[in-house]
Amino acid sequence: MAKRYPAEFKQNIIDLYQHKIKSAPELAKEYGVGYSTILKWVSGSQKSPVNGLTADEAKESKRIKRLEEEKPDSKKTLKLLAKD
């Protein structure tokens, strides 16, 4: 099972890396986080030149859009169930 890290912890590591205070290998060793995990966090925090969103923001936007599309179907289902 994947280990979960608090958002504040991730952001702290991203900031240390992006401000060139420490390298990814140094951060991985010091904080006990995988090197590839740190690189994934950093790349996920960078804004896309296409839509101006980070990878995480784009993922959340897609999730919200999907939920909004499902909402009318749920209302129809509730109406059908209420008729029975």
C-alpha cells in the first residue's frame, strides 16, 4: 500500500527542491521519501503552459467535471425510484 504524506509536508519538500536549497537525492535521504516520489511531486506542482494548471489541479478539475456530469443522472434515478 502506498504511503500517504500530508500536503504541507509535500509542499515543504517541493519548496526546498525548487529553491535549490537541497537536491532530490538529499531530500530523499533526509526525509525518507523515495527519490522518484519527490520528482513526481515537483513535476505535479509545475503549471502547464497549455492550461495554466498544475497536474494535481487538472486532475481535480477533471474529477469535478465528471461528478457534475453524473449529477443529472442521479436526479433522474431518484425521480424513478420515488415513483415506485
